[in-house]
Amino acid sequence: MKGQFMNNKKNIKILDCTLRDGGFINDWDFGHYAIYNIVNRLIESNIDFLEVGFLHNERDFEINRTITKHTSDFSNIIKIKNKKDAMILGMIILGEADIENVGNADKTILDGIRIVFKKHNIDKAFELANKIKDKGYKIFLQPASVTDYSNKEMEYLAKKSISLNPYAVYIVDTYGLMHKNKVLNYFNILNNNLSNDIYIGFHSHNNFQLSFANSIELVELTTNRNIILDSSLFGMGKGVGNLNTELITDYLNKYHNYDYNVGQILELINLEILKIRNTYSWGYSFNGFLAASNDCHPTYVKYLIDKNTISVNSINKILQKIDRDKKTIFYGDLIEKLYSDFLNNEIKDNKSIDYIFNKVNNRKILIIAPGGSVNNEKNKIDKFISDNNPIVVSINYYNENLKTDFIFINNAKRYNQMAEFIDSGKNEIEFILTSNITVISSKENYHLINYSDYLVEGDFEIIMHNATLMFIKLLKNMNINNLYIAGFDGFSSNSGNNYADKYLSYNTNINFEKQNRLIGEKIIQFQKYINITFLTKSYYKK
């Protein structure tokens, strides 16, 4: 298999960044013995460059961590038996490490410094790079979020680099947005404008599962340019992770006659990385893909996913409204406004309100919330229905064992869970849907009401969109005086106990104690206007 594509193609170098990028996973707490093992085994594996950590103003020296304040600290953290030809590097994010904490290169184990900077800080980055270079270090320029650069801006960066003469200029795919055409486009711009002796580096992230494929595209280029590919053991790195060191070295050995000791690399993974993986996770993820497919910062996606109120289709629509120049920097106020604007999809709901009022007026009303007591105390609920013939409104779910007149849905995820049932038109059940939901049913068995009109005043993240409270507010606005509730049990940290149907449970980080308290306070406020009777056990009954 060796040499199947090209023989002796020796312009590719590997930079392992496990101890730096991987540190985002475990707060750089690898342990001194593991650091020693990783560094020395990677050197024995013939890895060309080792990035051994971060310089950061706020992190004091700790022997077990690969993040620290001063360059001299790395001489204590990193112990090398035989350096061979490996180059040892550290990283600075512009603005997070002062030049005063960068000592002369001959006083530290570091050979070079990688400088990360955003497009708007190019001049400041070059100013810092010149000062660091004067201290004897090789300079690696790392323009973050390179997809923010136009072709002309990338050409400008390349030409500006000539006078600095850095060791390498990088293509940094910070958010894993690039397919091969973009990678090759940026490579060609740098290659056509940089001095011949400057390396071109590629730092990738695996949002599209393309780190390996994009790196191979660079390996297979016909070029005399020296290229550095960043990788990490088992792909360990922030979020979706990086190119795997074991994969790219194995590929180079098999197809281009390189001499990386993959056995040593695999031993390292087995000894030091898999035990970290047992505690922490990284790699391809749903959120990571969703962010990359919308060319945006992953925190935007997390912010919307954590709301647990809208569908993925709706999330995509919101993300598409973010201006291009704001996509790769997270703006909390911006995404909250876009989210709120999306929810506040104002409609004329007078006919729906009149219809619902005429159905419930002068009738006893029973709300069936989805708590476990609906199953545990079903006989009590059945008797109440049999004795009183109430209007029964189920909240965000359908219980086939209980008579139901309406189902109230305020959550796009819950709507999608019931889409097949809604479209079937079974049992003549009608649906009350809030305006934040995109209706896909062909049936006309639903009534739309304004979402924003029934949001509950209070802590938005916890109770403002609580479906049961929203429906009570709807009844309050209709001047309904009496209400019966079943299944509004309260929440516990054991999510399996929160719902009558286990498939209704979501994985959330909600503070359940606070949620119960705030809902309880809101129930007390509603009881000033509506006589609320709990048929089943409830935290809020007290």
C-alpha cells in the first residue's frame, strides 16, 4: 500500500495540539505524569510540532495544567527526555496574555508562539508578533474565523505577513464551516502571495466531519509549499473536536512513505485519552452541525436549543436572520431579540378566542397537565369526569385513556411529537395552538391564539412559557371563575418522575427548585381571580 498515490511527498508536517486545544475539554488539567507521557511519546512518534499549552494572564502556574501565565512556567510543566527535531509551541489569544509575560526564548522550552486574532485586530496582532519575534520566537499567525475574510482581505493578510516573515500563516476554520473548495481557495491565496519559505497551516474543526477529508485534499495537492496540519489525539478538542492525529499519521505512512510511529500514538490514546473520554465528551454533534450549516457561532444554536420551545426548522429560520458580520461572534442581546420577534408572531385571534369562550363558558373546566399523577390517580380523574361532564383540556400531550375535548399546545417540539395524531383528526378533538407554532396539518381542527398575549410575567427561562400557566392566563382573561387541575405535580431533578409519558421528558439544565417556587407563586396570584382546585397531588396544592 505504501506509495500508492505519490512517493516521498515530504512537504507535510503534523502539529499535535492535544495539550492546548484538548485542554478546553478538561480545563487543561491533564496531570503532570500524563503531560510528560504525552509530550515524550509524541516526540518518539516523530510528530513535527507539539503545542503544549496556553499563555493566559489569569492563570497562575500549576504543575498539572497546560495553561499558565508566563513562558518560563512551561519549563517546569513540560519535561522532555530527548527533543530530537520536534518544535515546541505555545499559544496566545490576542488580548489574553501580556507581552511582559513572554520571556526571552532562550529562557524557556518554547521555540515558537502561535498568535490567535480576529480580523478587526490584524494590526494589533502584528504589533504583538513583532515584539514576540524580537524575543527570539518563531511566529505562527492564526487568523481566527478565516471564513470571515473575503479573498481580498486574505490577500492583504498574506502580503502584510511578508515583512514580518512568520514561520507559518494559518487557515483557521474556527467553527468548522469549510468544505474543500473553501479550504483550497484560501490555500491558493496564501500560496500565491506568501514568501516561499513560509509554511501554510490548516487548523480544522469537525462540525461537518470533514477535518480528515479536507486535510487529505491539502496532502494530495501538487505543490512545493510546506504545509502544517493541526491534529490532536483521538480528535480531542473544543466542541466537535479536531483532526485525529492517529488518522492523519496513519494515512501519511500508508500512502506517502512517512515514518510516524502510529503504535506509540495509539498507546497514548489508550493510556491517557480514553480515560478522559470516560468523563468528558467531544466530537461530531447535532449542535455543531446545525451551527456550521448556518455559518454561525455554536453558542447561537445552544441558546435556541436550550429554550426547548421551538422546532429545528424554526431555529434555522432564526439563525438565517443574523447578519453575516455578526454570525461568528455571539451576541446575546441579538439572538434574544430575534427569538422574541419570532415568537411574537402577531395574528388576529378574535374568532379563536370567541369560539373557545363559547365552548367553556358556564361549564366546569378540567386541565390535564402531563404529570405522573394522571396515571397514579386516574380513578379520581375518571370519577370527576363522569360526575361533572367538564370540558377537558389536555396540556401539550394526548392521553388516550382520558376523555379530551381540547389539547392546548404552546411548544413547537410538542406539536411535532403529535403531528401525526393532529393530522389524523381522530376523536373529534380540537387543538388550541399558539402563534409561534408553524402548522403543518391539513385538518381544520385547530384554533390559533397569540403566543405573546399569554406569556406569564416572570423569569422567562423557567416559567414564562409554561404551558399550564399560559392556559390558566387565557382562562383568566376570559373571566372564567372556576378551574380544576390534574397532573400539575411539580418538577423534580429525576426527569423520569416528571411526566405521565416518558417520551415527553427533555434533557434540560433547569433549576427545578426555583421553577417550582416561581410556579407556586404564580398559582397564588391566579387564585385571586380564579378558584383553582387540584384533583391530584401537586407541589402547588399547598
